Amino acid sequence: MRKITHEQQFNSQQLDTKYHDTWDRGIHLFSINDQNRDFYYSFFYLDLLFVQVIYNKLTGDIITIKSFTDKSKLMFFLKEDFS
């Protein structure tokens, strides 16, 4: 029997469900405006997961919402220069 991790369970949800869970229960950590591309990244902490929300700056649409547990990925976004 295969175990499903909390991260896999969150990522398998529909986009609107992930959106409502993130905004209703998540804690906003930081946001990044990518000056080189038309993306805006927001990071949240929700149920022991880090959640990344990627927006299209031009249209305001949400491109994707994904969760992860790897702290090094979070540190990459904190250290990277997006200007």
C-alpha cells in the first residue's frame, strides 16, 4: 500500500480548493515581484507545508499553487535577486 504524503494530497486538489485553503488558513510569509518576467510569487505557510502561489502580473490570473516541504527551495527565493 502506497502512502500519500500531505504535500501530494494538497497538490492533487483542484485549484479553487487550494486557493481557498491558502487564503483562509495560510500564513503569508513573503511575496516577490519578478522584474525579469511577468510573474509575481507569494509564499505561505499552511499545515506544515510551504505553499507557492504564482500569478501573472499582466492578467492577475493565478498560474499555479503548489506546496513543498524543502526549505532550500524557500531559501533560493529569499536569496535570489529578481530585479
